Amino acid sequence: MEPRIGAHIRVDKGLHSAFEIAGEYGADVLQIFTASPRQYRAKPLEADRIDPYIEAWQEAGEPLVISHASYLINLASPKDGVRERAREALTLELQRCAALRIPFLVLHLGSALNDDRERSMARLVTELNRLIPTVESDTRVLLETSAGQGSSIGCTFEEVGWVLGRLEPAERFGTCLDTCHAFAAGYAFAGDAFDDTWAKYDEHVGLDRLDVLHLNDSKGEFDSRVDRHDHIGNGHIGEEAFRRILGHERLRAVPCFIETPDDIEWHGKNLALLKSMVRDTG
């Protein structure tokens, strides 16, 4: 099975426009925001937005579409008000995903702020375990690895695994690894370190719990804790690492999405380069 490779698609012209744009890029799979990622509240989706989206999705052959949750959601926060707004935002996002038949929702684990990290992770577990059963949605929530900037949680595979292992029901949760984030957090993809990185992920999280890959090069240096995405091959990770990822036997079934700087010419170039790597690896 060849890897499915796609991109985060802007939907400024409406959710339904994502499929035409994805076709222009040559994307097999799509990631979108169902609402602004920089706000908590969003208007509920009505039929006049849902129906054109579903029609366009079906006309495109029903490709895999995933959503990325708002950046503001922080269920690990020590502040009650922040968690309350996060609960509401995540509930609405899951409802939008259900309406749009989106199977996966990528979620940042949040930040501890000035609190103890393990206590913050325990809060996140409690909040998710309480919230998920109350929402009528089959969408799986994917915990995304972080770059470790500030007090963000999830910069180590141990942290991601600690949280994931305590979430119930297990089938409603999975993970997303972002190559830029992992590299910035101190996980290398060059030389012998490549196999070691994936062995650690398998040990602490489980490759069988990896549902999505974000393939981004890194403007920041190794272990810099800087979350700045770059075009494939232009950053400090380098082309060879992506070639090895795409050729990895246990990763070939995992859908891949680029989140590189948003430009139609560059999205096309990045996807073409990644697809050429797939051909090279056979």
C-alpha cells in the first residue's frame, strides 16, 4: 500500500471549496479547520454549509478528510474558566466533525502554564474522559506531539503515552506525530537515530495508535523547542528523513499531511517531492 499524502487546505471560500483546491495541489487526503482555529466559539453548521460540502466530498471520491481543533483549547489548564471554554469548543468541534463525516480530529494536549506537568496531564485525562461520552460523534481524537515550546504538554513520547493510556474508551483516541515538533523536541530522524526514534514511539505510545503523520520540515534547529514549519528539504530535518519515513514498512498505511507555509505553488512542490520519494522507495 502506498502512503496517502495530502495537505492542510484553507477553506476561505467555504468548506466545500477544499476538494477543488486539494485537486490543484495533487493532494490525496485533506486536513481542514471547520472553524477559525483562533477562537473558542463558532456558529453551528447549518444545512446550507453541510450539504454543499458533502456533495463536493462525494464528487471527489470521498477522500479522507481530517480536522484540526482550535489552538486555544487547553483542557490541561489550571484555570477553571479556560477549561470550561475548552470543553465547549471541543464539543462543538466534535459535533461539526460528525455533521461533516470527518473521522479524525487532531488536538494539541495543551499547556501546564505555571502548574505541575503531571497534575496538568491528569486534568486533561479527566476532562476528555468526561466529555467524549457526552458527545454524539464517532470522531476519533488524535493527540498531537508538541515541540515543547513554553509549558506545552506532549513534547515527549512518554507524556503522550501517559495520557493516551488513561483515556477511555480507547477506540475514541489515537495520536498524530508531527515531524517538526518531534525534531524540535529532541527526536532525530537522521542516521541510526531514525530507528531509535520510531522504537521509542512504539515503546511509549504504540505505532498501532498512530493514525496520522504531519510531515513538516523545521526552520528551528534540533532540540530547539521552536515550532516553525518549513518546506520539505528546506529545513534542518532534510529530504532523506522524509524518504525514510515514507519507505518505513510500519508507516506506509498512515496518512500524511503537510502543514508547510501556505502557498499554492509550494504546496504543489512539497506534495510532488514527497510523492516522488514514494516512487523512489518502491
